[in-house]
Amino acid sequence: MKFFDELMPITPTWPDIGLRIAATLVAGVLIGINRERGGHAAGLRTTVLVGLAACISMIQANLLLSTSQTANGSMDALRLPLGILTGVGFIGGGAILRRGDVATGVTTAATLWLMTAVGLCFGGGQLIVGAIASAIAFVTLSPLKAFGLWLSSEQKGSVGIKVPAGDKLPDIAPSLPPGAEACFIAIRPIDTHHEEVVFELRWKTTAGKPTSTELVSAIRAHHYVKSFEHRTTVT
């Protein structure tokens, strides 16, 4: 317990503050590089800044606690990092976009929220907790993402087949890979002589197969594909 008390002094010295900020920067860079390589809106700089803001807030809370003489003063000081954590929730909410069945930015928002918690840990001197959280976040965002691509997952999409106006509905089921399903949802006029018959598609991927490219290629081999949309979640 003495070791942890030394790591988390209520009144941090300048070396303590420097160590906490440095640990936050390392964690922010480690996690932010993954987001940057993925081309996400909240990349390296955003992740570092969010973590740094949380760290500085917690350091400031520590300094305020050391000067507080009453219980009420202590409670007021602790509201500062809690407010930062709540505020980042609004930033994360702005990173999430939804268009129909497609949601984007969910993992990015969760990453910002987690980075805030990591910054609060480091800012409060909880270096071991912050380091463990950073390592788990890195493993979750990198190796586990690759592992997730090999798991069986349900995919959704839609395909539009061009047919002569007034012709019977095409049967695309024989063109689909095993396990894939098609459900008729709409007919859209193209011109006076042609229509677009739209089907909703559902299929399962195992070890990344079949891909949406393989699916549409199989349908295209027997039908005139006017449009195709793969609806999935982008993180």
C-alpha cells in the first residue's frame, strides 16, 4: 500500500506532474495512431488532446484538494474531472453518424471516452491502472479487430435488378451463395421501358467470406445489377 501511496500523492510535485503528463501522452499516441491509420475523424491529435485535457483536469483537482480545508471544498474539486468526463460524451456523440441502418463512429466515440478515463487515471497518479487500461484499449483496437473479421457475422445490403417494365419479378435466390437470403422490397421506375426491382440481402460471413464483392459478382453473372449497397457499421 505504501508503494501506491507514493505513486498517488494528494499534493503532486513537479516530477510527479511531468510523469503523469508523459504517461498520458504515450497512451494517447499509442491509441491515437490506430485511429489515425484507420482514417477516422478523431485521429492521433484528437486522442492525445482529449487524454491530455483529462490528465490536466485531474492534476488540477489534486492541487485543489490539497488546498481545500472543508469536505464541501473537496467535493467541489472532484466535480472538475467528472465534468470533463461528461463533456467528452458530447464530443463522442458528435462523432457518431447514422444514415438508415448504417452507424459510423461508434468505436471512435468509445475510444475518446476511454482515453478520457485513462487521462484521469494518469492525472490522479494511478499509473498502473492507466497503463493497464491503455494496453487493453490497444489490444482491443488492433489485434481483436483483425480477429473479429474472422468471426461469423451477419451482413445486410440491398441490390437493384434492372428488368423490362411490366416483366415478372426476377428470382435471384439461385444466384446467391449458400446461406444468403433475398427479400423483395420495392420496384422503382427507371424509364418508360425499364424498372428496378430492389431486394434486401442478408448473408453471413465466415472468415471474411463471402465478401460483398463476391456476392454482387455472383448476382451479376445472371442479372443486370443496377445498384448495390452494403449496409454495415463503420467504426
